[in-house]
Amino acid sequence: MKNPHLAVSYIDKFSGERFVRFSSDVEAPNLSLLVESRPVPGPFAALEWLIPTAVVVYIAKSYFESFLKEMGKDHYVLLKGALKNLGIGFLGKNAPQIRLISTPAGKVLESKNNYSLVFSIVAEIETRLRVKVLLQSDLAEATYAEALEKFLQFLEHLHDGTLSSSEVKGLDEARPTAGYLLVAFNPQEKILEVIDPVPRKSHPKI
């Protein structure tokens, strides 16, 4: 299948039942959906936040720019519900535990700032640019629902041309890394904020 509107990739240590339910929840005429398992990966040599999580949901640009225009907002509501149902099984106190091994020394990689190594959502902005929402692994169900609402609203406004930079803290100064823009939900401020995987070094005063 080429260029699906939606895709889910998950490591094969997980049962496929949750993903069958996701497929059923978003099923619709003319929706191109890809759900596939993949082997548990070996060591990585990459920035942690850019490494694929154990479960990745991918939303293509075409979902917003063509599919929703044909189907209307009803399916957007279905997608939101399906993402909520899927995500709560991989976040929170009872979430599965995943450890990544980094190269070359075989060091166990622990997630910084408690961002989940298990579940994330990635959306296409342009052909070579994607946005990934980093989710805290201990997010409560209600907080995850808030984060999901903000992220999907951001995508909707981005693709319909109504996005305000104030919707995402730090968006005006954002610098994508390796083709990715990283954002996270700030539970205290109730807003998305840009996360820089390689913080800029402060310049010395002259």
C-alpha cells in the first residue's frame, strides 16, 4: 500500500488486538489505512526523541487535505476517539515498559523528561517535514485527552491555514531536526510547546 492516510506501526511483542480495534474504530469508505508489526529493534545510534517509539501512529498530510474534505468532520471525531482508546493502553502507571539500547557500547537508554518510549503520534507537515508529539509516559487518561485535543487541533489549523503561532509555545523560533519538529504538551500551561533535542548553546556576552 502506498501513501496511506493513516498508519500504525508496532513492535511484534504486542498483541494485535488493540490495533484491530483501532482499525475498526477508524474504518471508513476510501480511507487508506496501514497497520503493520515490526521486529523488536536492535541498538540505535540516534537522538532519543527521534527514535521510533514501540507504537507509532502516523497521520499523513493527505488525511487532512483530501480525505477529510471528502468525508467531513465526522471521521475526525472517530480518529480522535480511536487515538484516545489506543493511547491510554500504552500510557499511565500501568503502561508497558520499554528499554532502548544505544550504540556502540550497548548502554541502556532511559527516557529524558519521562517522555514515553512506547507510544507517540507523528504527522506529516510537508514531504520532508514531520511533527512528532512527545507524550509523558505517566500521563493520566484525562491529561492525555487534553494533549491529544491540542495536537489534533494544531494539525487541523495547520492544514486549513488558520494556525496561530500562539497555539504552540516556541513555534516561531522552532528549528526542525533531521526532518522532525518535536512538540510536547505542557500540563501546567495547557499548551503545546516545541522541544529542542539539541538545545542551542548560549552565546558569550561581548
